[in-house]
Amino acid sequence: MGDSSQPLESAEREGSPARPDLSALAREALGHPELKARLRDYAEGHVLLSEGQANDSLYVILDGRAILRKEVPLLGHDIPVSEHGPGDLLGVNSFATRQPSFCTAIASAPLRCLKLNSASFETLIQRHPKLHQAIESLIVANLANRYRSAVSLQLELRRANRELRDTRNQLIHQEKLAMLGQLVAGIAHELNNPAAAIERQRDFLVETLAGLFEGVLGNVPGWQSYWQAGTEKSPPLTTLETRQRMEALMAADRRLPRSLARRLAALPQALADEWMGEPRREPGRAGPMGSVRLAVFEVARLLRSQRVGVRQITHLVASLRDYSRPGTEQPERVAVGECIENVLVILGNLTRNLEVETQWQPGAVVMAKPGDVQQILTNLIKNAAEAMGGQGKLWLRTEIEDPHVRITVADSGPGIPEEKRQRIFDVNYTTKTGGEQFGLGLGLSITQGLVHKLNGRLEISETPGGGATFTVILPLA
């Protein structure tokens, strides 16, 4: 690349022929008046070659040091390229090709050189074959070094270009996440106000209707039991359990309409039996008080469902706020368990039908930006849920192994073949290529980058019984 050979020590280390003792041969040639007249001494800082200017001399360094520097317009200044000492040549390219000098050569220490122009170089060739042979060998070694350097530089440039491309993709992704965070924060704020209003209105309805029923339904025996049953928390019935209750009710009263049987199936078993056994009830119909009591139960149940729904919205809003809040300039103490709970709320649509088993160890705290930890967990949990197709088991655990925290995300999905494990962290590599799933191949690459940024590591293994296990190991705060 430059106008001189790189120091030949590097060539020797790479297996090149031993460099000739050019300085000793040059000193032997100084007995000739023509060559002796070409001997030059330069002070430190003297410029021998100027970048971009013509050069008609070849310099053979006998004593001292010289440094090559190259202008870099993008930086606005020059940078050092290589340093040379006794036995090295300066100005080979420009001397041979008559092209402007590619670099600037400066004496970095008091320098003694043999400065050869075309005429003196011809004299050297004719009268000093040993010195000519040595210089020729040095020029060949110089060209070999430059070729190796050019190939190495090309490979390095390709690697740097790939890293720049990966960094650009990550920056684009982070910018999208930042914009999404702003939108989510705005939506969370807008949802919070109506949710709070609905909660207040619901509380007012509960108090008002309880007082109203007390005054109006005084002649309806047992209505309080139906009101209480509707307001109490009870485990939801599965579709199979609801169908079994309906069939039992319709078997007890073959005239009972299916729509009414479905409403009765929601009652606690004791109240359903009481409703069916009302003395004045006709087959297939409600008794005089049955319709009223069933309506009381359903109103109370609707009010309770409203309360549950509002609380779910409030919880979701709080999780969205924690998830989307901008990171601080400095890392802070982050409780991993809380981050996982927030992510599970956000990804509720993906994990709703999964069997999720969680195990938190108290004190699992790391020093990080909350957004980084949440991004890591979001990518891993989302990938696990999608790998299982929405059906299966998900294990989420935190363990303290001082001085680290182990975060495990394991699934019961199909697992990841060994040949794909070597590539899943590569940018633009994805296994989501069709159907409803689509991937850009950035998630795991970004996840690994974030883990490394937190001075941690990300490991992948097989889940016992089938599936994939990702383990994030981060320093304990």
C-alpha cells in the first residue's frame, strides 16, 4: 500500500526467506566514489517523501528510523502506517513507477541513508551484483508482504462491513422500539383515565343496587344468597364442565330450554339444585321467584366481571408504563422477577393457553436498564411461545449463583436441532418463514448483544423431555 516495504520482521515471522543484510552490503559498496556520494544524513523530523508529490529516489536505510504517515480526509489529519529501520527501503513504488508518493516518509530518529537516483541505481546494478541481488530480494519480499497485507485488509474490511450492517440493523430496531415505547406510554395514559372512571361507576352501582334490592326484593326469600354468590370469586368453568352441568339439568327437567340451562349452569351447585327444586316451579320454566333470583345472581356476576376486567386493564396499563418507560442514563437495580411478570402481562395473548410455571428466587437483582432486561425476556418468551404454537408448557425461573443470576426460559416445543443452534444468533437468520409467523432474524441477535452489553452470557440447551432452554447469566447486583 505505501511507498516502502513494511518491516521485514513480519515477513520472517510468516515464513518468508531470511532478509539479506542490506545495510552491511551497502557499507561495503561505499568504497565506490559514486555510491559514497549518495550517502545522506537526516535530522529527526526531516521529510524524505511527501504524499502526492513526485519522487525520483530510492532510499536504503543504514542507521536510524523512519515512519510512514497517510492522510485520511475523513479524519482531517494523517495517521501512522508503519515504521522502518536499518536494511529497509523507502520509496520503492514511486521510484519504480514514477507515480506520486503514496505516503509521507519522515525521519523519526537521526537517519543515515543511501539515496539512489536512476543513474546511481544503474551503477549499483552493474558494479555491485551482491548489493543488487540483496535489494532485488528485498523488493520481492516487500511485494509479498504487501500482497498478504492487501488480502488481510480485504478480509478485515469485509468483517467491519458486516459489523456495521449488524449495528445498523440493531439501531433501526432500537429506534422502532423507542418510538413504540412512546406510543405505548401515550396509549397507557389514555386507557388509565376511562378505566378509573369505570371502576368508580362500578362501585357506585354495587352500593346502589344492593340498597335497591334490599328495599324492593324483601318478599323474595333467599335473594341475598344469589347476590352473594354472584359477587364472590369462583374458578371459571371449562367448556366441558359447563356442558356436563347443562346435560345434568336438562336430564332432570327434559322441558328445560338449552339457553336457560346454560344460565343455570353458572350457579353454584347448591343454588342450582334449590332453583330446580322450587315447589311452585313448572317443568321447563322458572318458579315465581326463580327468574328474579337468577337475575339478581347474573347482575352481581356482571358487576364482578366488570371489576375483574377493569383491574386487568389497570394492571396492563401499569405494566405498559413500566415496560415502555425510557431508560435512565445510568444502570439501576432491576428485580428480574418483576420484569418477567410485566412481560407476561404484555405477552398475554401469546401465553394465554400455555401452562406457565414460574419460580422466583428472592434477591435476583441485576444492575441494568430495565428496558434492556425486558427486551431480553420479551424476545426469549415470545420465541418460546411461538415455537410451541400456543400450546404447551413454559418454565420461567430465576436462581442466584453468586456472583451471578441465572434466568431460565424453557419450553416443551420441538426444540432446536444442533445444526441450527450454530446459526440462530446470526443476524437475518430466521426459522419463521411462512404462515402467520414471520421473522427478520434480529430477535436473538439483539438479545445476545444486550446480554453481552450487560457483561453476561446466553446459553442454549435441550429441555429434558423435548424443547429448548435458553439461560441468561448476568452479574448479581
